[in-house]
Amino acid sequence: MSLNLAATAGLGAVAGLTIFLGLPLSRVGKMRAGVMSFLTAASVGVLLFILYDVIRNASETITGALGTDRTRGIWYGVLLALGLGVGLLGLVAFERMVKRRARRTLPAGPGALAATEIPAPPTARPGTPAPLRVALMVAAGMGLHNFSEGLAIGQSAATGAFQLFYVLVIGFGLHNATEGFGIAGPLYGQRPSWRFLALCGLIGGGPTFVGTLIGHSWASPGLSVLFLSLAAGAIIYVIGELQHAGRRIGSHDVGMVGLLTGFLLAYGTDVLLHVAGA
């Protein structure tokens, strides 16, 4: 017996869209450097734990396969390496494409700025990634991770593991709420539009719903490893971007406290999930 698709999809959507709970904090307004450093570093801390959790889950699938079918286990390992490369380098390529398009849209004619003369934001050094672009990259990395969470939710419903299913929905919902802070971190002081925040929320939380639909109809360990590794590669890229932003803000000591706080917050939600029986 399995839970029907409509109910599964609805609860999967709830688990993913809790990411919206943390996004409004980005509209608080201009903050002191210490506060911004703390929150940005806390975002990195959350992502570091997610990276650890993603790699751990993918590795468990690979080692389990190696114990029963070495060829399949090696194939899963190849998928892991491939996903890491695509997740990381794909975002690098996307960033370069965005920059090229921005240069092509500059006004032409006398007095127009050259591509190398584009002024940076008032608080940024030349070449520093724009906060909005960094937030989109954070959302993309979390979206790939949340897709794998959706797969787990869908597969548990499809196999009739109802207790696990409800625990996963609650646990991932709490975890995604903390991820909203990770997206908001680079945006503090920017006051982004509600439309932009909605876009970030859909990119970051929407894949949980999509993964739930796929997981309910098709259980595949290989697919899970692939998307976990894509998430890991994307998260590595995002951590690098946020670290760059943190150095620009300053307040290194406060940032270290934020890093620890973010990691422990994410770890705590994961512990609660396991204590509940997941």
C-alpha cells in the first residue's frame, strides 16, 4: 500500500516551501558590518553541514552497492564525480555567461562605459559578485539538494513507509526553513523586491516538490547519487562566493561565531530528524 500521489505531492510541497520563512529577513534594511558578517557566515555554516550531509548520503549508497555489485558501485562512483564536476563548473560557466550578457547590454556610442569600467556597488570592490547573483546561486545549490530530499519523501510514500514519510516531511520542512536564512544572508542591506525573493524561494524550495513527484513514481539509487553530487558541487561553488562576500564585509571574529552558529543550527535540525526516527 502506498500514499496517493496528490497527498504525497502536497506534503512534499509544504516541506519545500518552508524555505520562504527565512527570506523576508533580507528586507530588514541596512545593517552594521558585524551583523552582516555574522549572518553571511551563518549561511556558510548551514551550507557546510548540508555539504557534509549530501556527501555522506551519496557515499552510503555507493559503499552499499560496492558490497553487493562492484560494477554498479563503481558506476555510482563515476556518477558522483560527474555530478560534482557539473554542479561546480556548471555554475562557473553560468556566471561567466551572465557577465558576458551584461557587457553586451551596455549602451553603445560616445560616453558609453567599457565593460571593464562598470562601476561596482558602493560597498563592493571591483569584481565582487553582486549580492543578488550570489543569492540566486545559493538558491540553485539548495534547490539541487532539496530535489534529493524530495526523492526520499516520494520513495518513502511509494513504499508504504508512512512513519518515515511523515517524519521526513516534518524534518525536511524544518531544515528548509533554516535554508531560507542561507539565501537571505548575502541580501542583507539590499532590500530585494518581493518578486525576487519569490523567485529565490521557488528555485530553492520548488525542487523538493518535483523530487517528491519523481520519487513517488520512480525509485533509483543512481538518480539519487547523481542529484546529491550535483547538489554538492553547487554548494562548493556557493560557499566560495559567500566566503568572498564575507571577506569584503570584514568583522572576521564575528564571522567565525556566525559560521559555528549556522553549522550547529543545521546539525541540530538533522539530529532532531534522526531522534524522531528517520
